[in-house]
Amino acid sequence: MKHYPIPRLAAKLLLPVIILFALYVQFHGDYGPGGGFQAGVIFAAGIILYGLVYGLDSARQLCPPWLLQLGISLGVMIYAGVGVVALLLGGNFLDYNVLDPHDPVHGQHLGILLVELGVGITVAAVMITIFFAFAGRRG
């Protein structure tokens, strides 16, 4: 792989900004446009940029496959866990009002934040896994 200094410098400067923007979209999603899916795609795009510029092996060191599998599973468990907790507290599946019996609005915000976090983790891990699967093919 050739080392092109300008794309490497651009990626090095852009990657923290991309990750920071993904976190902003993730945690601002319950108050405005955005949320877990969009944040997961933005985060994955940053890692994919890193993989395209620095090489697939470097990207795999940054996000090893075991970490991606853990992320996929953890995100789904967070999403489903919020629903199960709501059921155990006497509400419907993903009924956020019961998460805080004293303040249903706080329960709504907490439930949305957790569900969107689970979605974001899952989407980012799946997108990066798909990139690794297709980028690693030979022929």
C-alpha cells in the first residue's frame, strides 16, 4: 500500500471530528433530529475512512472482530433489555413511562436514550463488520 501524506493527514484531522459529531448526534437524538441509527452510521463512516486510508489491518487493530461481535450483541441486548424492564415494571414492551414512576417524562427521556444507544452501538458494529467482510475479499 502506498502512503499518501495528504489523505493520511486529512483522515487524522477528520477522524476525531467525525467521532465527536457521531456522539453529538447520538446524545442529542431525543431532543432533535438524529439518534442511534444516524450516529451509528456516522461512527462507522469514521472507522471506514480510517480503514481506507491506513489499511484494513490497521482498522482491524482499532476495531477487532471480537469487539464488533460484542457491540452487535450488546446493542441488541440494551434495546431488548429496556423493553423487558418496562414489562417487569408493569407496562408494555418499550413503554418508557414506567421506567420512572415519579416522573413519566424523565422515564420517556431515559428510555429513548437507552434504546437509541443500543441502536447506535448495533448499527456501528454491523456497518464496520460489513465493511471488513467486503474489503477483505480477494478476487
